[in-house]
Amino acid sequence: MKKVGIIVGSLRKNSYSGMVAHALAELLKKEVEVEFLEIADLPLYNQDYDALEKQPEAYIRFRNAVKAVDGLLIVTPEHNRAMPAALKNALDVASRPWGQNVWNGKKALVVSQSPGKISGFAAALQVKQVLSFLNVDFINQPEAYLAESNTLFNDKGELATEGTKKFFETLATTLIKTL
């Protein structure tokens, strides 16, 4: 069975990015195995670690987790018109040491969200720019920039509208088909 690694760019408990990721995970689980890849415990990338005989344990765990998946779902908020620092750090950690990029050749769906109207568009573009350099084959269509993400879920944490459910189903199906 194919496996999708899910990375949530927000570290905040009960974040909208986490809610979006969990809703998509439920749809993905019908066809593929899913695993959330934790990024909160990754020390800031420092090239000095590359020269150490033993890398930080969190680096090893994260790199191995990325190696073990066939595809990726990355859900990110936007911080000051950019991707969150924790997400950028995760992208850096798994692309190093030089020549050992574990992102290479992976398939990915990037979803951005924001409670505002701009929908995390700038963050998504940055993530895609970095993934492109890391030789990740990301899904271009359908694009997934979710505006007013605070309205996507009801008070039970479920998707609030049929239109949103159908769009999420399209996203999940598209990712599965690319694996």
C-alpha cells in the first residue's frame, strides 16, 4: 500500500492547517496509508551538524520518515507573507547533508490556508519554489489556496459545506492518483 506523509506547517495546537490536514487525511486513509511527520522537535538546521559523526536524533527520525513515504501532503499557514520558519527548517533538514536530499523524486500536494482573504498564497508559492529546487514533483492542478479557513469547519470540527467536502475529495483523489 502506498504511503503519504503529512506535514503541518503550523505548530499551534488546534491550528486551521492541522484541521485541514486531518480532514484530508481522513479522505486519504480510504486508499493509502497516512503518517503525520512531526516537525516541531527539529533543531534549527545548522551545517555544522553535517560534520558530526552522529546527527541529531530528530534529524535522523525525520529524514527516515520522509524516505519511507511515496508522497507528501504539506499544509501551511502564511506568516508575514512567507512560509512558517518551522516548515522551512524541515525542508532544509531533509535536504542535507549535501547530496543526501531525501525529498528527491517525491510527489507532493501543497495546500495553504489563511483566515484572511489572501489564502496563504505567498506561503504556498515559497514552499513550491523550494520543493522545485529539491526535485519534488508537486501537483499543479488543482491548486489549493484556502481563504477564510476559520469558516471551513463547524463547531464539531467537521467540514462545514458540501462544496468544501467535494473540493477536499478532489484534492485527495488527485494526490492518490499521482502516487
